[in-house]
Amino acid sequence: MTSTRPDRHERHARRAGAPETAEQRVARRAARREELLDAAVAVIRRQGPTTSMEQVATEAGITKPILYRHFGHRDGLTHAVAERFMAEIRRDLRAALAQDAPPRVLLEQTIDTYLEFVEREPQVYRFLMEGPGGGSETVALLSSFMRQIGQEVALVLGEQLRAVGADSGAAEPWAYGLVGMVHLAGDWWLERQPMPRARLVEYLATLVWSGLARVDSVTPVTPVTPETPGTPATPGTEHDEQEESNR
């Protein structure tokens, strides 16, 4: 169990010392919140999406009211856990996307960064994706999580498209499509574990790359519009229509 309760001597020293300033109080509460969050993550790594507030409080060596005081409610705790790991994923994604590497390698590293988190933190991933309680705040949080990843990928993909003189307008839909594909493939892979992570990365990268490799050959599609009144008929059309009416 991860106890975060300050010991008796520390509490006595705090009472006997000089009064806390407002800044010190804010800093102490922030540090305390991080300690409680550490305890929550420890439980989540064992229990996954079934983690309860009571289990977290027990792990931290406190009562549930104290836990609620710091996080407000269950969705508040979920939000705090998500913020911590979203920041970690964003940092790793930015590092992967910022590499000076060939586009195919860049694509593989980006996919692998997300799947590496799924493999390294399977219970945390399940906790975030399955969302304890399934409330509206949790659903909104998960949507925000995926959108932020999509935005990170779209920024770099747009730069890559502009660098080769292609239409960067495709960056956002492609980025969100890529994130959705990798996310669902990650869910499937985590549940079944049918192959090593490297093989899954290769499969997904090959699928995406087969499309991206044809960017330069894509030409705008000219919309087909019906002929307007008075438009000259296509040669032979009138003759064909006359033959059809005579049958």
C-alpha cells in the first residue's frame, strides 16, 4: 500500500512552525494531490477499469471524503489520471514526429509510440478507454483525448504534405483517420495479443503508406453535372434516341 499520510512529527512541526503563506499552502496541496494521484495510478495498474474511490483511498491511507476533497468526484479523478498520461503521450509523440527521418520511418515511429503506451500501461489504457462509470464527463474526456492526439499528428502531417508540394487540406482528415485506425487496432491487439507489437506496427504502416505514397499522383476529381437545357447533345445521341423510339 502506498501511504501518503504525513507522519505525526511532520504534522507537529507544521503546527509549531510559522504560519503557511498562501503560496506555500497552494504548493503543499498540489504536492499532496500528486501523491494521491500516484496512489490512484498504483491501484489502476492492478485493477484497471474496475478501480473504485474506496480502493484508492485505502491505498493512500486516507478516508474517501479526503479523496473527494482533492478530486471532487470520480470523473475528477479520471480526468486527473488522463491529464497525466495524455501529457506523457503527447511528449512522446512530439519526440517521434520531430525526428529527422524518412517519412516511412516517421510514420512507423508515430504508430509505435501509441502502441508502446498500450503495451506498457495496459490497465491504465483500459481505465481511460473504458471509463469507469461511463458518465458524460468521461465520454467527453475520452473524445478530447483522441482529438488532441489527432491534432498533434495533423500538424506534422500538414508540414510533410506542404514540403512535397501536396494539398495540406488532407492533413486533418487523414490524421484523425490514422488515429482512429491505430486506436481500434490497439484495442483489438490488447485484447487478443495475436502478434508482437513490431509486427502490428509494420502492418498498419504498410496500409497507410500504400495510400500516402500515391499523394503526388492524386488529381482533383472533376464533378459530373447533368447537361443543362440548350447544351449541344453528344454526337450520335439524337440518332440513338430516334432508333430507340422506333423500336
